[in-house]
Amino acid sequence: MNEKQLIPKYDNRNSFYGKAIIKKEDNKVLLYSYNTLVAIYDHNNNTMTIKGWFSSTTARHINEFLQQYGFDELTTKEMEKSQLIEGC
């Protein structure tokens, strides 16, 4: 399993200071925020699964992850509903 920090490209922060980690597993990319799995991107289906809303900081991590994979940002209410999002 390949692991690296999520680097902000769309968020105005310079770093997430090691609190947002990306792990690659087969054809999926998993986002961990504070060691909790919060989102999964599936390359085969071009889908994103959001595991729910946890905190405002985790929401920033999820939105950064979404945007880096070509998805739109989500509001807190949208994140509260664990959902599958299909890409273009």
C-alpha cells in the first residue's frame, strides 16, 4: 500500500500537517483524516464514496480530495449523508 500526505492545491492552507493521508490500494485511493477513513475514490468506476461528516477540518480534507479528483465541493449537509458520487 502506497501512502502519502494530501497536499493542498485548492485549499488556502499551505499544508494539512500530516492530518490528511492518502493510501492507494489496488484501483482505489483512500483518504484518511485524523486516522479515520473518510472518503474513497474508485478509479474503475470514477466514483467517490464519502463516509460522512466528522468535523470542519475533516470537511476541508474531503473537499480538497474531491476537487483533486475532479468532483465538486460538498456542503456539510451533503457530507452528513454518506453517499456515492459519480464523476463525469
